[in-house]
Amino acid sequence: MQFNINKNNFNIAMLKKGYTTRELAKRTKLSTSTITRAMSTNKKLNIKTIKKIADALNVDADTLAIVNND
């Protein structure tokens, strides 16, 4: 199953933490390009990636995940 990021919730969580894209990438051990694409496009992500991002932002994965039915 693939997911998209809820961009509004993602941006709010990033602002609350004060993280840059680079800082989030470092904390999740994901590339900055993966974070950037998740933020700015409809890039499909797996649940493990969503979970890494959610954990780093200290939010529930359900807050960030939107099921992609394509």
C-alpha cells in the first residue's frame, strides 16, 4: 500500500519542531530529496517512510498519511 503526505499537517509539524529539510533528513536517515519530494509533490511513500518522518516530528503516522488508492 502506498501513501501520500498530508502536506498541511506535515508543514505544521515541521514548523513546530523548527526543522529544516536537511535536519529532518538527518533525523530520519532519508535523503533530502525524498523529504523535498514528499513535501512538494504527490510522491507515493511506503508506511515505513511515513513512520520515520512521523517519529522524527513526534506525531502519529496517521496524522501524516493519506492512503493512495491508485
